[in-house]
Amino acid sequence: MKKILKRQGIVLSILCFSFIVGCSQQPNEEPVDYFTIVRPEFTGKLAYETTDFVEDYWRVVGNTGFNKTIYLIADSLEASGYVLEEKAQENDRFTYRIEKRSMTHQTWEPVSASLQIVGKNKPLLLSDTNRNMTYLNSVSTPKQGIKTEVVWLKSLKGFESASIKGKVVFAEMSARKLYKTAIGKGAIGILTYDNPAYLQPEKNTTSIQFRSLPSQDDGNFWGIALSYEAKENLVAALKKGTTEIMVNIQTKRYPSEELTIVADIKGNELPHERLVYSAHVQEPGANDNATGVGTQLEMARTAARLFDEGKIDFKRTMTFLWGDEIISTRRYIQEDAQRANGIKWGISLDMVGENTSVTGGTFLIEKMPDPSAIWTRGKDKHSEWGGEVLKLADMKPHYLNDFIISNFKKQGKYANWVVETNPFEGGSDHTPFLQADIPGLLLWHFTDQFYHTDNDRIDKVSQETMKNVGTAALVSGLELVNASDAFVYDQIKKLKERANLRLEEEAKLSLLALTKGSTIDEEKQIITAWEEWYVKALLSLNDVVPKENKTVQKAIKKALSEMSIEYEKQTKFLNE
């Protein structure tokens, strides 16, 4: 990422290209209203049906559920006219491939599990109702189960004197802090509880967030994660004295291969330039991320149907990728430098189908890094998932942020659907794009009181939400892959408007901050950072049309000049 432009350099650049003209001449190209084309076609039905199929499985790369999902996608694409690459002809524009790679570790899947306090009639947990109770990569116990004593560790210091060989360790903390020591001291397994507060564990007493151990092809260690209810019952027993439990865990571990599926719609003018959508398959939930898988599949099929009907075309290539979260997307970018050079935009679909009246979440667009990820104030706020404070060097100025927000707000207004944003936090398939200096953002929901828990099931999913997300995401993609001069002029206008609005809002916040002890220098830094971010966002439109297009360049420079005037207006109080 190049260093942020210094204000003096920006002003000098603007002065060098100053001109005294009105609006630049714009072409008579009529923009296509893709919303009117896509809305009647995108129902969310296929997205919901796919989600319903996928969420039945506890999905890990290489296991039964993961692979069945990949082949379901392949069959569905074939039914829409996508041709397997190895069978495709030169003029086939809709193609797909399944990439297969060897795995360094065995794959894993749960079969059954039960946990019971010896002497009690009712089990603490059963996998039939708590599918997340068994730690990922746990081994099986003997088929008849195993009876053992529980050692309650209330802190890590307890390890120093605890006798745990042949026993099970219980602790209310992350397993990462204790499993290595537990193995080293001869423990046979762990019981943990560490549900975060945003899951409302005292309300959702049976919820268990899935947990994992490192891959252990030759290991013999297991773990069980507890719900709030199970934890309370276990603690009550431990307070009375020595407590034994009966544990029966049955899992499968076996050699497999990693599958990734990639579908392409080849552009007819600029095929080497592309937009990439990415949805990860692994994880056991419905919203996370069966909804991303299903919504993206309906997008791919809707695009094919609209093309067949002669309603749309593709100037640039549109790509859909399903695989292992972050890993598959990063590899797609890194393994082919020429292809990566042509990736102009990346959009991640993760947790996109929530019934928010049930989950409590809100649909969010996680923005590319902008100054709100440094100074989070005013209307900006992080999700409960949280994010670290970024630096100016981390900024990724680009028109993609405001373009996607604007389109999703349109769909929100049309469908009476709430659309919000959050500053960059990371953690999903948008991060590999950004790390490769490719514009990328995330479509998701948070806070979700069932996030990563075994209560994230189909009853928490909304077909209507997937319809809204898929419609806006596909419309945005069609506008991007077909972007030309008209698109640029529209974005210039909207970026200038949003920049001016942001500068005005930040000026008000700075005035308030000054009354609370902030300094002129600090507030000037914040407002200047926003102006510089939008300056670069405007200049990023050069990735759509060549810099030789003088008319477009004049329009961009005019907008820069007007924005500079707005900056001077909004920062005048800082210089008085």
C-alpha cells in the first residue's frame, strides 16, 4: 500500500490540473437498471433449500458433509448450463472446476457422544441435542465409554500441583491455554466452558460453541465443550466432592482430499479482469456458513438464467468460489500471479441469511479499512466480534466501500430491510483480498446470539434475508463487471456527496471532542485522514477506465477540487 498522500501534494496536484469549466461532457450511455432485472428472478428459494441440505452436516475440509456440499454445488451448476472445464469448448463462457488437493492430516467428523455424571440418571449432554459438544479432532473413547474422575482447575496455577494423570480436566477457559499441559501431565481429556457474553448463555442455556483441538492423526486426546446448563450442573456436583463422569465419544478420522469448487462466467470484452465472490463451506452451522454457500449458488444460477434469457451480459469475468475459509481464497489469489493481477474486486458472503428477529443480529457490510477503523466514533461502531485499532498505513481507500453500501441501502429501502456497516475487523474471506491489495469487503450479520453454537440451525435462517442479500450482491456484481464511463460518472457524484457528508459529520464530532479535552492537532488529523481517504477513493476509479480518457479525468479532477473546497470549509474552525 502506498503511503497516504500528504495534503500539500494533493492540493498541488489539484492546482496543476485546475480548470474553469462547468460539468464535463458525459457520454449518452444509459445505465442498466439491474435491480429491475434481478429482483423478479432471485427468490431465495434455492438459497434456502441449499442451506437446509448443507446445515445437516458437521462440515470439515475433506469430510462427508464438506464433500457432499461441493458435489451438490457442482450438480446444481451443471443443471444451469455451467460446463466442467475439462469438457468445455472455446466458446463456452459458463464453466466450473473442482480442484482436488492432498491433505497433510486426516479429516474428521463426529458420530456420537454422551457425557454423564456417575450416579445421575440424566446425561449432562448428548450429541443428538448438542452437536457441538465434541471438540473437532477429538479421538474416540472405547466403544463402551470410559469412566474417570474430573479434576477442577480454577486457574492455570492449579496445574502446578494437580494430579491429573488418567483423569479429565475441567476449566472455565479456552482449551488453548491448557490442553498441551494437560496432555503433558497425562490427562486423557478436557471439559471446558467459555461461552462469551454476547451469546446470552444464561438465556440460551443449552448452546455450545464449537471448539477444536489441533489435528492429531496418531493422538489419543479428546475434549468436550459444555453448555451453560451442563457447566452449572457439573460445578454443583464438584462442589459436593469427588466427581466421576462417564464419557462416550465416537468420531471418524480418515485420509481424504481437499476440494474447492470454482465457477467462472467469462467476460466478453475484458475476460482477464474479474470480480470474485467467495463463500466458505466448512463450519457446522446453518447461518455460518450454509447461508453463504446457498446464497452464492443461487446468485450463480440466476446469473446463468438471465444470460440465457438475453437480459444480461458480462464485460468482465464473474467468479464464484466455494472452499475452506480464507485458505481457499488466499490460495486462489497466490497460486496464479497473472490471474491475481486481474482480480479487481472481492466480496465475501459469510452468515448472510439470518432471521434477525430470532438471532438478534443485524445485516452488516464490513468496510474495507477506512479511518473509522482508527477513530471509531459517531455512527460508526464495531460489532461485538471486535477489531483492533488500525493505522493510517493500513488504510485501503477505494470506491468499492461506498458503491456496495449505496446498492445495499437501495435494496434495504425497497424491501424495508435494515442495512448497517461496521469498521474493518477481519476474520473471513475478505482478508486475503485485502492482504493482496485487492479491494475486498464482507457481507455478514452480527451480533448473533447463536453464533458458532449448535443452536445455529435452519430455524434461525430467513429466505427473505437471503433474497435481499443475494439480489443486492448480484446486482452490484453485474454493475462492476460491466462498469464503463457511465458507472464512473455515477460513482464520482456519489463519492463526492458521501465525502462531503463525512467531512461535515467529522467536523461536528471534532467540535464536540474539543469540548471534552481533545486537541486541534488530533482533530485535524482525523478530518484530514478522511479527506485523503476519499481523494484516493476517487482516484481509484481509474481502474475502470483508462487514464487516457480525458473526459473522465476532468470529471475526477473537478470532484477533487470541489472536495478540497469542502475540506477547507469544514476545517476552518481548526485554524481559527
